[in-house]
Amino acid sequence: KAGVTQTPRYLIKTRGQQVTLSCSPISGHRSVSWYQQTPGQGLQFLFEYFSETQRNKGNFPGRFSGRQFSNSRSEMNVSTLELGDSALYLCASSLASSGFDGYTFGSGTRLTVV
Amino acid sequence: AQKVTQAQTEISVVEKEDVTLDCVYETRDTTYYLFWYKQPPSGELVFLIRRNSFDEQNEISGRYSWNFQKSTSSFNFTITASQVVDSAVYFCALSEVGGGGADGLTFGKGTHLIIQP
């Protein structure tokens, strides 16, 4: 079966712009979680969506938002980009909420803010 | 709040040596899940194992084995007869059930494993 698909793979944006990242989960998976990975902070939880509802949210400013569609695909948006937002953004899907059945990760979107 | 510590930032061994990656966790929940993931240079996190807090049985999968000890809050990962393809960054992670997974997965900082030919 197809894995978790994240698009685009690479992105370069200018400070102050906004960006939207996309994640298509494994077919049948209803939970999508987003993580930010940076060299300094490591892997940090952003938020989780299950059946189009945000279930959990990590400790990130309001500039980071997301949504999930009825087909479970999810988008993540970052507004007013800052240099510190440069990171690898990883999406994970799972059958159940909070991923207790296990998370499958995509290859990520590498965002560079200049 | 939960915390995962991987004290070894980088480990370098010669191929065919055995290597153990340490993971120590902190949680106030009695029910939780522990995970190990592998991240090759391509960036994707590859799932290796999930263990719940009530199952302290050690597990072996081929050259991989895991030692879970609640008494010391550790969940260590051993690769036997390492191979160059094992080179990657390995992450240990924790998910609390009692909090409904409210904080998602909490990851350690990762251990960069280098297997030299």
C-alpha cells in the first residue's frame, strides 16, 4: 500500500511570507500528526488531527495552523515566516487517534526561510 | 511532563561489532507506549518497534533486540553484528496514554550511529 506522502519535498520562502504544506496519509488512516525537526530543538510535536478535528496541539505560536479534510488529507500552514521556522516538517499517520497503533511517517518537507 | 533522554549523541563502531543505544524516559503515567525510530539521510522516520508499559518482555527481531526495564525507566536498543546499512540517526520516543496522547510523541534528541566498513 502507498505510504504517507508529503508535498512538496523542498521549499524556499522569504521571511514574512506564508507557506502551506500537504500530507496524504495511508489509505484508511484517520489520524494525521505534524512534527517539526530542527538541529537545535530536535523533533517537536505540532498538532494532531483526527476525523477533521484538531485533537491535540503542541507548544507552538498561533502562526502555525492546520486542517484536515474529509478524505483525511491534511495541510499545515505557517504564516509570517521567520528564519527560525526553517526545518524539516514531518507528517505521520495512524489508524487511531494519538497513534497508539503506531505512527507511519512521511519523508518530510524541508522548508528554508531566507 | 514526559521526557526522553538519549545520552549518546554519536556512536561510531566498526562493522560487525555489537552496539547498544540507550534510552531513558520519564513519565508520571502508568500506561504509556515507547517507540524506536530510524532516520536515514533521506529524512523519513522508519518505525522499528512499539512497546506498551505493561509488556516488559524483551524482543528480538533479526539482528535487533530491545531491553525494556520499568525499574530503571530504560528502553535500550541493541544491534548485533552491525552493518554499514545500519548507519542512521535513531530516536527513542514516548507517548502517554493517560493524557490521551495530548503531547503526541515525545522524542529524545537521537543517537547518530556510524558503522565504519
